[in-house]
Amino acid sequence: MDSFIKKLSVKTLNSTLIFIIVFVFLTVSSACYYSLRRIDTDEFWEIHSYQVSENINILLLNMEDMETGQRGYIITGHQNFLEPYDAGYNNITNTFSILQKLTIDNPVQQNNLITLKVLIDEKVTELKDSMSLRTNIGFDAAKDHILIGNGKKKMDSIRVLIAKMQTEESRLLKIRTEDLTKINKITELIIIIGSIIGFLFYLLVNYIINNFVIGKIVKKSLFDKEQQANKELQSINLAKDEFVSIASHQLRTPLTALKGYTGMLLDGDVGSINEKQREYLSEIKNANDRMIKLITSLLNVSRVDLGVFTVDPELINFEEISQSVLKELESSIKDKKLHIKTNFEKNIPLLSADPKIVRMVFQNLLSNAVKYTPPEGSISLNIKKEYPDLVISVKDTGYGIPEAVKLKIFTKLFRSDNARIKDPNGTGLGLYIIKATIEQTGGKIWFDSKENKGSTFYVSIPLDGMKKKEGFKRLE
Ligand code: ADP
């Protein structure tokens, strides 16, 4: 779920959240609205049942009033005892029509009312007959008429029918009350569930906003800042590389002049010099050479970092170049009494490679082997084909590289402590330059080493030749 949400963009997340909020809100509010409507309807029918029941009772009371009035008149013969009769008689029609309207929806009650009307009419006729006998003939005649019992029977039938109608209405009332209770409970439940869903939803939205939306916005702004910082860093680096390149050029010119003039002085071109002067001039020359070497390395680093160096392959003989580099190192090799072995596989073809770069590789690997091997140690140089590459390896019995720093060996300016102690003059730039260069021409560089036992550095170059690269400057 989390990973799914993470994949969504802030825009999609927003639209999804809004959709879910609207959906939940509409569902809960529709359910509430429906329930409240049902409550209204059920309440209406409940009240309706009470009204029907009440009017049925009024009807019975009307009939009883009429009977009471009739009895009073028959016993007394006085008109004023007819009052309840008249009141009942006047009300009954009105009550009856109310009941008809109220029960219009219920065929059972409508049928009951039809029967009731007949019974009431018959009862009213019977009441009128007895009262007419009292008026016209006298008490006994009316009494005999009552004693026949027809009036009582009609009244009993009316009571039974009214009881039946009340039972029907009670049954409806019970159903409606139960319905109302049920709907009330459902409404309560919907409100509770709605509130819980609302609350859970609030927590969910909160969680999503805190963990994803804000996270994404923060991440995006961090990403933007990082991009900006990277751009700034790149332009600072570029400016720095350009500065190093220009500064190195400017520095190299006076140093080259210095080299030329010290050389002339040492060679006695402007007169002979004594031993002390030769010693000092030699010191100046060595220091100047080291400085030129460092500046050349810095220039190469800036060309590598700016990516402006050229690779211009031509057919070359690797053996020859390596031999010439060994010659350059002859005096140091002699000074340290090192044993040099070379092993060149037969029939190594001429290879398409940049001579400057190949020379730089041999210079770096062989001079390192010479620098970091104690006197009387051995160095062996091997060149052989290992399809699809030509592999150069330089093995020494020197100080080796400590395990802890092996991963840093190719980084810019890195020097291991043991090397620094033995030879303070290194720059930590040689391996960085040749790794970057070799890799950009399709080759590889790696090494094996054991501290105090020795190291072997390998460089592979495709037998197909180095890749050509356009640029502004060659490496030096
Ligand atoms: P430099 O030799 O001028 O210090 P390099 O880039 O050529 O710079 O080498 C970087 C570091 O790698 C060296 O300072 C040294 O610590 C280690 N190194 C390179 N070649 C050897 C080797 N043959 N034996 C032991 N250490 C080596």
C-alpha cells in the first residue's frame, strides 16, 4: 500500500483524496437523509393510527350519548333529557366522515366502516322508533319496544365491530411503532458508523498528507535544491579546473626557463663552476624538475576532469615504448640496485593506441615500482595478449599497499602512509590520471598487492585499439 501511494504523483494523490472524501461524505449523508425521511413517514403513520383509534372511540361515545338521551326521555318524557341524544346524533356524521378519510388507505377499516354505518343507521332507527312510541302512545309502549331487545343487540354488534376496528388499528400501530424503533436504531447506527468512518478517514488523510504529500513536496524541494547545488558545484569545479589549467600554464613557462638556464650553468656554457656551485645548482635543478612534473600532472588532471583531452591513436610498438621508459629510469634503478626482468610475448602486433598515453602508463607503473620497492628488490614487466586485450603488468617486490586503503588508491591526491614515509615526493595524481584515461579509451586498470610483499599493477588495452577521442589538448 505504502509503495503504491509512493508511486502516485502529488496531483493524483490529491484528486484521489478529494474523490474519496466526496464519496464518503455523499454516502453517509444520503444514508442519514434516507433514514430521517423514513422516521418522518413512520411518525406520520403512528400519529395517524392514534387519530383513527381516537375517532373510533368518539364514535362509540356518540352512540352511547344517544342511547343515554333516549333512555332519559323514555323514562321522564321530558324533552330536555334528549340533549345527549341530539349532541351524539349531530356529532356522529362528522366523526364518521373523519374516519372515512383517515382510513382511506386501509381497505379493512373501510369495509368495517360500511358495516358500522349500516349498524348505526339501524340503531338510530330503533332509537327513534322507541322515542316516537313514548311521545305518541306512552311509557309502556316504549318500554315494551325496548324489552324486545333489538336495540341492545344492535348496540352489542356496534361495540363488537368497534372493538374489531380498534384491534386492527392497534395492530397497525404496533407495526408502525416497531418500524419507527427500527429506523431510529438504523439512523443511530449510520450516524455512529459515519462518525467512525469520518474519524478513520481523517486519520488516513492525515497519515497520507504527513507521510506522502508533505514527504513528496519536501523530497521534491530537496531534490530541486540538490540539483541546484549540483549545478553550482559543477560550475565551481569547472571554474577550478580552468583556473588550474591556466595557472599551471603560467607557472610552467618561468620554470622551463629556469630549467634551461640551470642546465646551461651546469654544463659550463657560461664558464666553469666549482664543486659547491655544482652541488647547489643540482639541487635547484632537481627541485625545478619536481615542480615541472607536479604542474604537468595538475595540467593532465584538469584536462581529464574537464574531459578536454585528446586520444589520437596510431600504430605503435608497446615493447619499444616500455624499453625507452626503462631507460629513462635507469639511474634510479642503478642507485637502488633493482633487478629488472622483462617478458614480452612474441608476435605482439603493432597496436592502434595514443603513444603519449601509453608512455604515461609505463612511466607511472614503472616509476611507482621503482619508488616503492626497497633497494635490491625485483621488478618484472610483462606484456602479453589475453584476448580480446593486450595486458601489461608490472610486478614488484616492494612495500605493497595496506588492505585498509586499497579502495582509495585510484582517488585524486591519495597516497598511502607507508609510501609517503618511503618517498615524500609523490603527488597522488599518476594513478588517478591513467585510470580515467585508460577507461575512456576502452581499457581497464587493476592491481593485486600485499603489504611488505609487493604489488602487481595490470592495464588492459583492447587489441582492436584505443577509441579515438576529439579534444583540445593532448596529455603530457
Ligand atoms: P604517487 O606515486 O606520485 O604518490 P600515484 O597516483 O602514482 O601517485 O600513486 C598513488 C599511491 O598509490 C602512491 O602514493 C602509493 O601509496 C600507492 N602505490 C602506487 N603504486 C604502488 C606500488 N607499486 N607499490 C606500493 N604502493 C603503490
